[in-house]
Amino acid sequence: MSTQSIGEKFSAPVPQALGAREFMIERLILRDNTRELLRENGREEEMEIELLALTECGCGMDVYDPTKCKCRAREGYFLLAQFYYDTEQYDKAWKWYLKIRNADLRALYQLGTMCFEGVAPKEYTPEDAYDMMVEISTKGKDPHCFVVPYAEFHIGKAYFQGYGVGHSEEKAERWWLLAASGDGHEPVVEAQTALAFFYSRKSAFVYNLSKAWHWHNQAARRGSLESLGAVGAMNLFGVGTSKNLNQAVECLRQASERGNIYAMGLLVYAYYTRKLFTKATDLAKRVSVLDNIDELSRISCCLPQYIRKGIAISTFILGRCLELGYGIKKDPSQSVLMYKKCFQYDPDACQLLQDYLTHEKI
Ligand SMILES: [Zn+2]
């Protein structure tokens, strides 16, 4: 097995991940600092009363019409709805967002996201979510309306997953390109990362590693931790770009420092292949004791299956070093335990490394 093929397997994939609903909803929902305020002060009731007072309109209407309101009440409605959303009182949040859905695209966006997320009242469906996002994209030509490219991203995702609308890769690509380029707004980093993974699928007709390389770089520059790790991986194996070990180690190191476990696994691998065994085993030991995948995923916003791969690669290399006494004292029984742990975390990565080892004698 060549480095090229192991490289493609380690740097390119993710497609199934895009189908996972947990992918990024948490990151794309609008949040204010309600939760932090509550953690600091703990005065939930008082806060609710203050926010309710903010919703009182001074514009002298008989029946409140948010499209005609010129005072701060409309913002009060939004803040109160946010408060209910953040404290997981979804029925109330829904009710207050709904009152201003025609006057505030942020409220409409939150309603759509709640439908996608499955916390809307049960008569609402993913189809409604799709319709709301489309409504935002047609209404929001105002460059200050920052939710527009986010709505475009969600529409792309709906097409990709066939969630709320029929599956279409062409339409997913088209909407993601809009969101990733910003379409007159700030580009959405998540759309850039999604596009990079979209082009990385070998089985797909859109397979194009130079496009994947382009979008991962864009997203990494804008702070995407996943894309930063991917750029490191592509540099490491020479996938979609020419091989550049120094660049690879630099990207993987930065991504590792920011908590990307997959990047840590690849960094262990990079150290090992450069015969920096002490560095490899030091880092591998730290990664091999990690086990709370869901919590790690929440903190780092990285996909769980990639965290598993990172741990798998680290334990495999650690097992190899323990077997051969590279950079660490030889310990055959510990070594076997590490191989087992690797298999347990990610059988595919384990198989891949095993084959690679047999053929290339690493
Ligand atoms: Zn008013």
C-alpha cells in the first residue's frame, strides 16, 4: 500500500458525517449570553421579568404589529425569545419568535433551525424548515442581514441530506457555494468546510481534490479547526497538493493545540514516520487515555468519528513503539492492549495501519 492511498483514506473522507444531524446545528444557532448570565447570577425569574418589560411597545398601537413598531419593543421580543430558547423552554421560544417572524429575519431563522433541530411544535416538519430558509434567502438581500448565508448553508444541507426536500447533490453544491462565498455577506466557514468534504468523496462525480484543498484552506484561514486538521493531513500525505512535511507538522501542531484529536493522531503518525519516537510516544500517551468522545466533540466542535480515528491512530503507533521499544521501554503486553484499543476505537483505521505496516514495514 502506498503513502498516497493511505493518505487519501486519512485525509479525504467524512461524507457520511455530513449526513449526521449533529453536524453543526449547535454551532449555527444564534445564541446570546443568556446562559452565562444565568450561570453568574442565577436569577432566571428576574431576568424573565426584565425581558418581558422590554417587550412593552410605546408606539401607541391597539394591536401590536411588529412591522410598524419603531421602539425597542421588537428587539425585546427577540431577546425574550432567545432567553426561552437558551433556557430550553422551546414552546415559549417558538411563540415569541413567531410573533416577529415577518419583521425580523433572525427570528425566522431561529424558527427554521428549531424545525431542523426537532425542537419545534410537532405539527412543524423539516419541509417547513426548508421553506423558511428559502424565504430568508429571497428576502434578505440587505448586506447587514447576516443570517442570509447561514440560511443558504442550511438549504444546501437540506438538499445534501434529502431532509425537508428531495436529495440533490447539484443543488447542495450550488447553495453551499453561495454560502461559502458569502453572496454579498460574510462567508460561512461551515459551508467552506462542508464543500471541501463534499469534493473529497472518491465515489462522487464531483470528486476533486484541488477544490477540496482550496476550500479547506479558506476555512482554515477563517478559523475552522476541522479544516486546519484537514490541511495538515493533505500536506502530510501529499493529497490534493504536493507533500510538505514541515507545513503538515505546523498545521497539525496548531490544530492539536486547539483540541483537534484527529490532528493529534496524525501528528503522532508524522512524528513516528520521521523517527521522532520520543515526541510520538509522548503525545500518543496523552491521546490514548482519552475516552469521553461526546464531551470532546462538544468542546472541540469536531466530529465524533474523527475523534475516534485520532485516538485509534495514536494507540496504534503507541502499540508499535511499545512492541519495538522505540522512544519508550519495550512492553509486549501493553503493546497488545494498545492494538486492541485501536481496533475498538476504529477498526478501519486499525486495518489500514496494519496493512500499511505489513507492506511498507514502518
Ligand atoms: Zn413599538
